[in-house]
Amino acid sequence: MGSFSLPLTRSPTSHFSHWLGPESGWVCFNVDAIVSASTSFGSVVGLLCDHTGSWLSGFQKAIGVLQPLQAELWALLIGLLFAWGPRIFFVQIHSDCVEVVKLIKADNASTSLISLVRAIVALRQKGWVTNITWNPRDSNLPTDMLVKYVDPCCTNLFNYLCLLLHYCLYCL
């Protein structure tokens, strides 16, 4: 087989979009990733909110040297693992990476050549309901802003960015 490569496409439109929460009883996980152009070092963040938009928890993680598509897939996988831990059974995941959403929703995702895609598909097949959707970067602003400030040494989940998150969600 040949090599597999996808260019990363962010928001294909430039209009401003508002965050749309999930239905009552569901939680929403907004995930994002960034890779430094100079070092190829990547970081991911995820914000977990209820259907009203109230912040529940989140994570940030430095993930090492990798390609942008890999970073976006890691953000999704870590977000799903984070939600699976406390057994949240109805999860809507928002990603601003079109390619990731397409890869995960593809008919052949369970046999993908990309191991991260296969891991995400396997995790989604556990005893819960997940819905992965593409959201424009404009409606993913809190995660888009937070991922730029991940400490390269950070490998832990966080709860200490609550004030910054509150500012991002309600003051911008």
C-alpha cells in the first residue's frame, strides 16, 4: 500500500459560529490540538461541558513530536478516555478538524491503516453513545485558545484553568 497523508483543513468558512451544546442528558467534549511549526511538538486540550454550557472538567497534555493530524487524533482519543473514566454514557465530541471527523466516521474506520483511528473506533464501541461532529474553529474558541498555552512539560489532567476557562467562555 502507498503512504497515507491528509492535509489539515481547519474551518472552511470564515463566518462566526456559536457553540451549540448537546441535548439534555448529554455532555459535550470540545477537543483541540496544536503542533509547533518550529519544533513539531504537539499539545492537546479538551473541555467537558454539560448541555447548558457549564464547565464540568477538562484536560491538557503535552504529547511530544508528531504531525498535526496525529495530534488531532490524540486529542480525540484522550478526550474519549477522559469521558469513559467516570462512565459518562452520552458524549458529543466537537473537533475543528474535518479530516479527523471524516476518518472516524468512514465506513472502513475499524480497519484503518492509522492505529489511532482504530483505537478511537474500538473505544466508541464500548457501552456508551458517542457522536463526533465537526465544528468551525470559531465555535471552538476556548479550546483553540487554551491549547496554545499548554506547558511542554505538562502530562497531567487539569482542573486549575477554571478561571481562564470561565473568562474564555463568558467574557469574550
